[in-house]
Amino acid sequence: MELIAPVIVGGIFTGRVGMLPGESRGSAIAKDSRSGPCLVGLDGIEGDEHADPRAHGGDEKAVHLFPVEHHEALARAFPEARHLEPGGLGENLSTRGITEDIACIGDVFALGTARLQIGQPRTPCWKIDARCGVEGVAAHVAEHGIAGWYFRVLAAGECTAGDALIHLERPQGAISLARFNRSLRAQRPALQALDLLASAPGLAPEWVRKIRDRMAWLQNHGDSP
């Protein structure tokens, strides 16, 4: 198994629930940089809040990583957008050198004394456009598969900005996040391709259910290729 080279976590971010400009719904997408040791529990980094626990947070979406390369790509595509800097779009961890092209579902990493496992991609929502002050950013993120991903916490611990994110394990048959995202975006995915996604080692149970439901719909409606 070829391991990903260690990358430095350039920033750790947590946020409190507040109101986005012009919105009546709460959000914790605006996060602040943390200095010093941070405690990482099974439900995320201590001090991080979530306005809608049905969509964010919890043990399967405990820690969100968003590569700094994606901020740079979005800044080129949307030069008028705000908050396209590390920590600006709700992420907990900012890194350079690891993206969806090489990160796989099921990959296990060490960060400080914590152990993290990739369980699913992030699904972008309306809050990204509200945060950036520009329509279309969330759709661009979804179309290009550059939303980052969520870790579950296998072992609680402590980490600090500047720590290395060290790749420890990759399950046999692992699927890259880029491949996972491309397959999901396909208008008429093959049932075999969807079955492969649902069987990805380490995939979050919610995603397994959603993919199996889509397979059942395609079979019932005769829309599979």
C-alpha cells in the first residue's frame, strides 16, 4: 500500500453559531483560528458548534478538512467572493498537499494524538453562497467535487496547528473521493458503479443508505443503463 506523504495542518478552526448577513437562519460556517492545543473528541473539536445537527457535526461528520488549493481555485473563479481564505468556509482543518484526487474513503490518519478516518465527502449547501456573498459558488464546488471531506474520530486526542497529518492506513479496495464524487454526479450511473461506491470500506452508513436507495429507484424505474 502506498501511503500519502505527511502534510502540515496550517490552521485549526472552530466556530459558534451566529447569523449570516441578510439571513434569518443560524450558522457556524464562520470559524476562528485556534492557537495552542485543541482537544479532539469523538464528536469533533472542542468548542466547535453546529446550527443544524441533522446536517453537520456528530460522530460521522466530526472534523471537516478543506484543502487550501480549493480556496485558491474558488478565488480565481469568483474574484468578487468574500472569505475565500483558510477557515473561511466552515472547515476545521486547512492543509496543502492532499486533495480528493489522492485521499480515499476509509483512509486513517494521525493528527497529534488523535486518530481520524475519512468517512464521506462534504455536501455543499446554500450557506457557502451566503458566506461568500456570491451566487453559484456552492454549485461550482459541487460540480467540480471540491467540497473537502469529513473525518470520524477513531481515537480522541489533542492536536495543534502546525502538526503533521500522517497517513497510517488505507483499506483494501479503497475508492478516492474524486472517483466517488464523479460517480455520484453522473446522471445515469451504472448500478454496478453505485454498488461499488456503497461497498467502499469505511463509508458513512448514511451514504450507504442513500446510494442503496438510489439503486433501488433506478431498478424500479428501469432507468439503469
